Amino acid sequence: MRKMARIDPLKLFVPKQALRDDLIAFFSGRRGELSTLLDMVGVPGAAALVFGERGIGKTSVAWQAFRILSGSGKENILQTLDVSPTLPIRRHRCLWLQCTPDMLDLEGLLLNLIRIQPAPPVGSLGATFPELLDDAAFQTRIEQTYKIDIKVVSAEWKYRGAGGPKGAQDLADRTPAVHALFRDVMSYAASLSSGSEILIFLDDVNYLPSRKGLGHLIKNLSDARFVLVSRESLADELISEEESVNRKLRGSVLEIPGLNESETNWIFDRAEREYPNRVTISDDFRRTVHAESYGLPWAIQQFGYFAAFSRLSQSGATERLAIEASDFEAAATGLASDESETYSRIIKLAQDSTTKQAILRSLSNSSSGVSEEDEIRKDIKISRWKVFSGHLDQLVDAKILKKDSSERVRFYEPITRMLVRIAVSKEFTP
């Protein structure tokens, strides 16, 4: 009898990555959100803004839209995901840039957008317009106008202040020149587009330390449109800088919600189908994960992976896997270990005083994860407001909690709430 293949937990769940090209089989739900985003982009002249909590799947949704609009396997993606937008899908020339704090500002972002790499990744300018630097006349004009070799900027320059060629660093310090250079490159790229519109996807825009000028760019750039992906909505920020951006974003702001229970179950059903009749995941485990993950796909994948890994490691058997409700404790331990920096910060603050523990326990038990300050104080039975307020402020300063203008308290992000609930059950004083 042929021996059955070992069960690989990484074929069941994706604990670390955004769901891009080869991981499309793991993409759960989001049909409505993806259709909405495609319809947003389908409106001529519109910009789009996609936002949501860390781990909610906004990058995965935006990436699927990027692939569809680029025409890369469009029909296969639409069929696989069962997506049916209302507006017709037109092919675009699409750029994708992952924003990082090292880019510093909008000028650093623009220079990274026009950077051509020797082996250009999907979505880069070099991959989308490989012919861009083959025009000697264009290169000469750029060099004469900006006193810089665009090949140096594109091929070697990385981040402002990070040790790139001096000419590129000097250019990055001249805001008008950077914007003029970017418009020149985009204008030339548009002439190569054969009538296809250029879309620029900017992922994790919230990581850019300074976004000054982004609103003006969205309004004034005529050769391309933007799809912004961010942890928080930037609409008010962009509109305050450039009021007319409101017209471009009207009806084009999409908040990505958590998965519903049916979509969560789909993730576990898919895992079972990977090894038919060999992997089973109990209903109790599924319900617990859905409740404790708040519908964040990233957390669901993490809990599933750590439960599977722990069960396979402990049993020593690799041919069959049954995940039960009792395996959630190992899953929670794995998540806490993976988010060790934040988890350790929670534990350290909680060990400092039982009052902080009581505040965190009270808020974590709230069904919505949001409470009035005075409700928490009464719940934990502290009469001295100054003492309570001091402990609460320390938790806010540590980015465990946050307060709004209405004196309501909530967790800094859903993942923080998950980690606090794990700490309450494992670490806090009973």
C-alpha cells in the first residue's frame, strides 16, 4: 500500500502573506468588496481609497483588482472568485508600489515609482513599460532638464538619505523638480499605453511619514489615476489639502469589513478539501476562531495554522489531522508568540498594576470592544478618578488602547484586543 503524503500545515493555511498570485485559492469571500472596487475604478476620472484594520485583507482585495485590471489572467480570476462588477472592465496599465517609512515623503515615493530595477517585479514601472528607457532622445531631454541621468535614478537610487548617487539625492531635495520629473515620465508612459489608462496602486500609504502634496497630485496628474490602500481613511486629510479631491473620491471610498461566519467557514472547508477525508476541523473550533479573530482573515489563517502545527507536532502523526476546540489554546499561544513585541508590552504594563489588568479585562469583555471611560471605572470599582485616569493614559501612550473625543475607549486595533484576551486567560491575576 502506498504511504499517504505528510500533511503540510502551510498547504492548509497562509499565516504570513497577503493573498496574491499563487495564493488566490486561499482568497475567501470579498466578492462584494472586489466588485465594488472594480466599479469605483470603472468611473472615468475617479480615484479610489481602500482602507481597513491591519490583517483585514485590504492588500489582498486591492491586489486582485490590480491583476484583473492589468488583464493578467483576468477571466480566470473573475471566474475563480465569482466576481461580477456592474461596469465593464477595461484593461489598464497598472503600477503597484508598496510604501515604506524609508521613503520619507511624497517625493521619495515618486522617485521610487519611476525606479527601474534590473529584474523588475510585477507592477513596477520597468515591468509595465519595459520600453521606457529605450528612447535615447527622451533620456537626453531628461538629463538636460534635470541635470541627472534617469538611469541612475531608476536603477541605483533607493531612498533619500540612504546613500544613493549624489545627483539623485540632490534631486530629492528639490520638490518642484521631482514632481516635474514624475509628470514627464508619466506623460511619456501614457504615450506608450496604446489608449489604456494608467492606474497607480499605492499600498500601505499610511506608512509614509509625510503625505504632504498627495492631494494636489491626485487632483492635478492627468496621465494617471490612483488607488490608495491604507490602514485608515485618508479622505479628510486629502480633501483638506485639496478640496476638489472630494469629487474624485465621492462614492469611491471602500472600508473592508471583517469576514462573516460563512466566509470564515469557507477557509476551514478549503483546508479540509486540501486533504480529503484526512483533515477535519470541528465546528466548535471554527466558532471560537471566528469570535476571537473578529473576522480578520490574517488572524483566522494564523489560528488555523498554529492549531494544525501544534496538533501535528504533538501527535507525531502526519497522515491525519483532527483539529478540536481544545486546540485553540495552542493556536492562541502561537499568535501571542508571533506578535511577541506587542504581547510582551501588554504583559509588562499589566504586571505593573492590577488596575491596568482590570481596565484591560473590562474592555476585552465588552461585546463591542468599546466603552465609556466612566463605565470602565465603575465596572472595575475604582472611586478615585485620578488614579484610574493615570493608568488609562499609560495604556493609551503604549498604543494598547486609544480614546476618542467622546471619551470612549477602545483597543488600538483588533489584533491588540485579541492579544489582551489571550493575556487575560493566560497571564493576568485571576
